[in-house]
Amino acid sequence: MTSISETLFDTYGDSLMQEYAPYDEAEILAALDRMSMPQDMQIQVCDLLSSCYLRWGTAAFAIGLGLGLSLMQDCSGRRLRI
């Protein structure tokens, strides 16, 4: 992701993710507690899910941003690039 996209994600995309699809670690840990696995494994699973949440959310934001900007063209037909 370009530095512009990273800045936009950090200032806009991340807050939207937290508003519409918050990562609730307590909910995940409660679900993992109901399974019979060691505490250290539960923490590893929780960390993995958190990492996936951030990677997929960031990737979705970058793809959406690129697609949205590609729809915007000036009158000469040049596309805006990020």
C-alpha cells in the first residue's frame, strides 16, 4: 500500500472498521475458553485472528480506495493514480 493509502487508512479506514466491524478480543477469548485448549494456544489463536482482521481490513480498504479513485476521471479522460 502506498504511503498516501496508509495515511488515509490510519485516519479514516481504521475508525470505520472499529465502528462497523470492531475486533472484540474479549468475545474471541470467551469463545476460546469454551474449547479445551491450553491458555497459550488461546492467545496464539487470538493473535492470529487479530492479525488477519487487520491485514484483510487494510487490503479491503486499499482495494476499495483504488477502485473508487479509478472511477474518478477528469474531463480529458486521464485517470487519477494513487
